[in-house]
Amino acid sequence: MKIFTCQQCSQTILFDNTLCESCGSSLGFLSEPMTLSALKPDGSGFRALADTNMPAKKWYYCKNAQYFVCNWLVDNPDTLCEACQLNRHIPNLERVKQRDEWQKLEFAKHRLVYSLIKLGLPVLNKTENPEEGLSFDFISEENAVPVNAQSTTGHALGQVTINTSEANSAEREQMREDMKESYRTLIGHFRHEVGHYYWDQLIAENDIELANYRALFGDERASYADALRKHYDNPVQNWQDNFVSAYASSHPWEDWAETWAHYLHIVDTLETASEFGISMSPPNNQHQGLAATINIDPYCHANFEDIIAQYLPLTFAVNNLNRSMGQPDLYPFVLVPKVREKLAFIHRIVHGN
């Protein structure tokens, strides 16, 4: 994620901010040109200082801004931004707990949509394209599940379902323990489930890439139900040799989705590190393999090996910083050669090479 600068006072501002604490300017995100802008009131709307349109447009906050879940700008009042248009079902806003959970869900989803746009991937909602579009259901065990929605977190035909309990850190940690996972985050769920959607968009109907996919990930035509049953009854031993996580070993579809999620972890983390100008230069000559300067934009950089060469030393450094604070590793995964090959495949597919 980029860091931004207030156009009014040059204060550093961040993606989720709605107010510059230095000059008091309201802030809003412009999905084109992908920047956070200081705003000047203009009647019922705003002028965005980052807007280079001639003549300048009048901008309004997304309709969902009233619930403190969105800071994106739209050019028509009382409408939803392109990220919020992806929602089909949202939690019960009369319940404070669900409203708070929805805020966390939207923060993660907006970060996801930012990444998808920067990668140049199609982000179509179901209203625009009922067959090929993407949409989200946020369900809660406290509510009756809508008749047209799934009852659990998952993906089907472009419809991503996320249980609001994933926004509760205590419940999510308990689920992580129960599932024997080393890592479970809200943004990780979004990235994983949308990976299934983009498998349909980028692989399923492309005979050449489908064959390449099967050679690398396996044949997805194997029974999904049987594979998951086998995974939980008799999990793959030594999965670390070929997969990024234990769950990735359950079925080729899940291997793709898990690897896709990690690809988005990598590019978003590297963009943030690059924005901060992070570099590692160990003084001990024996550790020069850990030296790296994070200075590329992973969203548009063609060579995936360059991305990995900068990412691995970064994760080693931040993992050890976390341990110094008594915290678990920020990135508790090992990217073995087979996993790197799968990540490189996704990178090539995303960039159309």
C-alpha cells in the first residue's frame, strides 16, 4: 500500500484516513488516479486537490461513508463507489457489534480492491455483469442467512461470502487454533476467496493456460468433496515441500487460491516497504545475503525474481523484529522453489505475459 501526502499541507496521510490531522482537511480516495486527496468544500460536494480533470469535477463521498466504512469518492451524490458496489448483503446495521465488524470487513475489502485495480484486473460488479461479475455477502450467525447466500465463508460463481466472525480477533484466533493454522487474517480471507473468482476469469476458459495450470498445481477435476475429506482425515505429510500452506495441499483449486493470496500479500507488502524506502544492510559480511533495498513497484515490475529477491530478506527482517517484541512471525511461511514457481506463474498470468 502506498503512503500519501496531503496536497494542502504536505502531511503524510494513509489509505484509510478521512481527515488530515495537520491542517484539518477532509480526505477522500480517488480510484483514478489511485490517490488520497485533500478536499475543499464546494456546495454539497467537494473539489479534490488531486483531481487533474479540466474542468475540475465535483466529488462526493460514497454513500457508505455515513457508516464510517468508506472514504472513496464518487462523482454523483448518493451513490456507491466501485468497491461498495460489490456488496450484495451486509450485516445488520442496527446491531453495534455487526456494524463494527462491517467496518473491519470494508477496510480489508477496500484494500483488496485497491490491489486488484493496481494489477489491472477486471473488477466488475454483478449489476454490470450478472454472469461474470464479482460480489460479496457478509453474513452473521446472529442473523438468518439470506435465501440466496451461502451459510459459510467461501466462493461460488463470483459470489464471495465472508462470515463477520472473521472480523472478531478473538474468534478468528480461536478458529486459527482449531484449524491448526499458522496464520489467519481478515485480508487473507478476502485475498484467498477472490483467488477462486480470478481462477474462473483467467484460467478456466483458456485451454493453454489451463494445461499449464494443471501441470503445476494438479488436475482440478478431482473430486473436491473427497479431497477436503481426505485433507481433514489424513492430511498430506511434508506438505512444506510443494505447498505454501497445509490447506493448499488439499486440492488444486485451494492450492491456486492460497498461492494467489500470498501473491497479493507479497505485492502489497513490497509496495509499502518501497514507499518507506526500507533497506537492509547488515554490517557483518557473513550476512550480506540479507542485504536488500526495496525500490521496485511490484504491481508493474515484470521480473518476478526481482520481487522475490527483495521480499525474502524483508520477511526475514520483520519476522525477527516481531520476535524481539514477543510476537509471532509476521510472515510465517517458507517459499520453497515449487511455491516460487507457482507464484511466478500467477505473476505471469496477471500481467498477461
